[in-house]
Amino acid sequence: MTTERQSTGLEKAARGIWVIVGFLVAVEFASGILQGYYTPIFSDLADHLGVSDADLNWLEAGQLIVSALCVPPLARLGDLIGHKKVLLLATGITALATWWTVVAPDFGSFLVAWAVQGAYVIWLPLEVAIVHKRTGGDSALTRRAAGVLVGALQLSVIIGAIAAGALVGVLPMTAILAFPAVAVTAVFVVIAVGIEPDSGASGGAFDWLGLTVLTVVLGLVMAGLVGVRVLGAGSLLAWALVGLGLLTLIPFWRIETALEDAGGREPLIDVRLLVSRHQWPIQLTAFLFGMSVLGAQIPLSTFARTDPAETGFGLGADASFVSLLIAEYVIAMAVSAFTLPLWARFLGPVRAQAVACFLVAAGYLMWLPFHDSTGQGLLNMAVVGLGSGALVASLPASAAAAAPSSRTAFATGMTNATKTVGGAIASAVFAIALAADGSISGEAHAPLSGYLTVWAVCGVTACVAGLLLLLPRGTTAAG
């Protein structure tokens, strides 16, 4: 009799979890809209803001930096005060920033709003934490729920891209930009009504000093890269800022190791674990992979929309084709992610990841000779997608498997953080490469040489990542 009651209780709990997951699917739908909606219309957005295609890369750089910086404090805050409260906070911030993009009067204001919008990156980690707590730590059920959430995200990226491609040219840009704002606002209400509050952990503190110093590091590096864009590659001031940012990593290292040695308070980043022989190739691979998977989105969109009749290069495609390109890319990612166990079975986990890196490299390097038709573009991105999906699915698991059992969550989260930082730096570098001259208000269209540089950097960094994964690391269960 007792066994039957326990079984009934577990069934009710499982049903309750799937009700919560249903509400969280709505959150991931909004996340997918934010990630897929804008890509087909970046060229139209440049016209709307009165800037060049190259300057749009600063949008991606700013947002990725904010994303990388907000994950650790918001994740820690979720543990301290409750995950629903922080999910509401992050969603509210994202909603306000998205509405800000609708009414922003100039590029500078839009850039700030776009960067703040990056708070949405914490949604999925908080959702998984909510599900994990509601299941009582049931890992299998949590993984199933996470799979549903990621599937909803991928589907909504496609829906968002197709919707934007259909609306551009039909509605004014202000109305087009309002759709994501409405979606995020609706999600705020869904979270407030549909998700039960949870209690945070008692005690504990956050490493605010570490976060401050890390912010200074990234701020100086990005300021230096902006200086290179504005003042030119020969500017000593710009390169001095980059160098100063890198030197600031030294006090950051000392602060984090001192906290770890003292005990009683967790450092922002376990730097010793990151540089261990099992972790650093994985984390550096994530950084290099982020340069292409996150940094190349805007250049690919603007190249596809560039009219060869005006510039002598470009695909001359409309927003609808860019939507199709995104859909194909996401589908290829999904196929490789789902078939990753087969890759790992035949090649081994590490070699499978290396092959995925080489596929990404091949896809981007194919852009160098093959960039004259939409068919070539579709083929190139299909190859990139096959490699990218496998890496997105496997890098977090590899980092967790190569970490001590008490640090698996940290190692997994750091693959996302390092990937995001790589994308931010690449976006800034690509903005410089695509600039037709040294001023902010350069030519509307970037030169072909800039696009060739972007593809070459993406291809070479992906190839280096694949070689890093093949380095001997001793016995590890990565993958």
C-alpha cells in the first residue's frame, strides 16, 4: 500500500514538473525570438540607424560582453535568493531593454539597449536550476526537461527568423522591432503567474571584487579594440589599453586564488581548475569556437544582403533568404547534436569533437572561394552547422566529465562564458576588419577584403580548436 502511494506521489510530481516546463517553454520561445529574429534584418537595421554594416558588429560585441559578465552574479544570486526571483529580474531587464531598442533615437542609445538586452542569456541556466530543484535532484528527468527546452529554443529561432523575413518591407522598422519586446513582456507575465516561488540558500556571499576586476579586464580590452577601430591600427593608446587589460589578469588571478585558499567564500572563477591539463584545451576550444558561432552572425547576414550590382560582391539576397539560411543552419545543428552519440561511438568522444571543429573550419574556409551564389552560401553554412551542433552539444559535457564532481556545474558554465567572451572579442575585431575606413561613419557596405578576413579568422580558429582537442591530456572521460 505504501509503495502504491509513493508511486502515485511520484507520478503527480512528474506531472507537476511538466506543467512548469510548459511555462518555461514559453520563456525559451522568447529567447529564440531574440536570437533568430534580428539576423535577417541587420542590413535594414543599419539603414534605420544610419550606420554602416561594419558598425553593427559593435552591437554583438557589446551584448556578448554583458552576457559574459552577468551570468556569474545572476546565477549566484539565484542560489542565494531564489531562482524565480532572479529569472523575473533578468526578464524584466531584458523587456525594458528590448522596448528601449524600439524607441532608441540614435545608434549610441540603441547600442546600450542592445547590450543590456544580453541579460536573457541567464534564462536557460535558471530554468534548468528550477526544474532540478522541483524534481528533487532527479538528473534523468532534468535532462529530459532540458532537452525539451533546448528543442523549443531551436524551433523558435527558426520561427523568429522567418517572421522577421516576412515582415521586413511590409511594416515600418519601429513596428518590426516591437514584436520581440511584446514577446519578452508576455513572458514576464508567464513567469510571474505560472512558476511557483522557490527559496534560496541561507548564507554565502558573492565575489564582487573578482567580478569588478574581471569587468575592468574586459572593459579595457574592448575599449582598446574600439580605439583601434576609431583611431586606426597604428594607435599606441588603443594597443596600450588592450595590453593593460591583459595585464590586469594578474591581480584577478591573485584575488581568485587567495579566496580559494582562504576558504569560506567561493571565487568568481576557479582559475586553477581552468588551467588544469584536462580543462584548458576544452575551455580554449570553447573560446575559439565562440569566435565563429557568435562573432560571425552579423557579417554573414550583411554579406548575404549586399547587392553585387552595387559592390561587385555579395549574394544580393533579401531577408527571406537569410531566414532560410538560418533555418538550414539550425536544422543542421540539430541533426549533428542528435547524432553526436554515433560520432562518439565510432571516433571516440575527443576525436568526434575535433572532427566537428574541422567541419566548422571547412565550412568557413569554403566561403573564401565560394561566395558568389546563394547555393554556395547554403552549402557552406550546412557544413558549418553540422560541426557547430556537435560542439554546442558536447563541450559542456566534456568540461563536466573532466572536472571534479564538486565543480561540474562550474566547468559546464565556463564553456558558455568563454565561448561568449570569444564571440565578443571576435565581433569587435570583425568590426575593425569590415570598416571601409577609420571613422565610425564609414561606407555603408563593408569591403570584400573584410569579409574574407572574417571567414579566414573563423576557419583558422576552428582548425586550431580541433588541433587543441587532439593534444594528449592523459586519461579523461571527456564527452
